[in-house]
Amino acid sequence: MVKLCFHVSSISHFLCCVFVSSFFVKTLVSQPFPRPDQIEILLAFKNEFPILKCDFRKWSDSKQKTKSWTSKDVKSFDGVVFDNDTGVVTKLDLLGACLSGTLRANSSLFRFHHLRYLDLSYNYFDSFSFLPELSKLTNLEVLDLSYMGLAGEISSSFSSLNRLTHLTLSGNELIGSFSPLFNLSRLSFLSLFDNHFSGNIHCSLLTMPFLSSLDLSHNHLTDSLEIMNCSSSSKLQLLDLSNNRLSSRILKPISKLTNLKELHLTSQNTTDPINFVSLGFKSFRVIGSFWK
């Protein structure tokens, strides 16, 4: 039975937070002993950004995390997780770390070959020549580059990060094709909201093997979705298409996504009446289903 809910939900963000909060629990239980070369790399990375500029207007919890890093105290490495067994860096949480300036292609960051989690969101680099170097971090499972000012098309370097399960590129100025992401066969969570994507949504994006949560809200997408011939094997359970340029015609192809549990459609540019019951979903919620 279809349930209509007229409140704005942020379940996709919640799912990501749940995953992040449980990430590396084992590593956090006891105090690890980091390898000396990992400390050396961390301090080299710190020295690449001698001036830390915080913008509290964009991220109120900004904090100069790297400022406290010192070889004299392992606990000083705010935002860093070392593996208990090997002593290598497996997680760098640098969200809102006040990093600014140039992240160079030869940055020490790309020497962390065992890195599984990287969050650089809410930092403000003046160029993005480093993006191709992301392909060196082949063990990455979680990557967050949201609200960094990324512009242009999605870098082809993402296609080599085939261990990614969670990818967030929200709050940037990205345009063009989604195709660099199609090779990420392990991806379960993808957030691309608040960018400048336009045109249609390709079938391959909606039918990625393990993708269960997809946020495409606040873009410029139209209703000419190329999913009419897509397989019904899509694993998508949550799809956020709110604040785009879609009409009620979107619903017919979406009805082929038989595992879908929740659809966000807030603020679309149409007045067409919608008969959700006719879609035939067994258990389904429509969030914010009002239309301009």
C-alpha cells in the first residue's frame, strides 16, 4: 500500500552516518602502535598546509585537526586511525579540517596505500590537479569529497576505485556524465546532491549491482530517463530525486525498480496528477510528493 508522507527526510544521510559510526570499531578499542614511516608521512602532509583557514559559515564545527599532530604523542593525531595489527593509517577523517591552498599531485596523502576511509569534505583547495592521484588509493572503501568546490565532469580516476562502497560528491559544481562511476560495482551508497547535473539518468546508474541508496536531489535532471529497458534487478531501496525538473512521466520507468522502498520527489516542475497506487509497489513511501 502506498503511504504519502509530507515531511522532508534525510535517510540517505542517516544511512551513511550509521556506516561511518561503526567503521573501524575494532581499531578504536585499544591504543595502536603506528609504524614510524606512517608518522613521517602524516607530518609531511601536515607541513603541506602551514596556514589553516577555517570557514565557520560553511561548516560550524571546523577544526584545525592537523595543527595538533606531533610525533611525541600518538593521541595527537586527530582524525587518524591506525590499524591495530600493522600500524598503518587506515582512516583519515579531515572533514572541516581548515585545509586550504594547493593539494598537489605529489602530496604525501597518496602514500597512504592502506587507506580505507578518506573524508576531505568542507576543505577549500584552489585547484584539483590531485584528482588523478586518487587512483593510487586502491583500498579506499569510503570517500567523501563533498563541499570542496569541485567543478566540471566527474574525474575518470574514480573508475579505478573499485573497492568503494560509499561515495559522497555532494555540494560541488559537477556536470556531465555519470559514466566514471559505472565501474564501481561494490558501491552501496552514492550521494551526488546539490550539483549541476542535467539531462537524463542513465540506466547503468540505477542498476549498479549493490547500490541501495542514491541521492540525486538538487540538480537539473529532466524526465527523459533512459531506464525503460532496464532490468528489474536493481537493488535500489532509496532514491532521492527531489528539486529537479521532472514530471509525472518519471513514475512509469521508476515502477520497474521493484526493490524501491522510498522515493523523494519534493518540488518538481510539473502540475501533472500522479496516481501512485497504479505503480504496483507492495511497500513504498513517497516523501514530500508535492509539485510546482
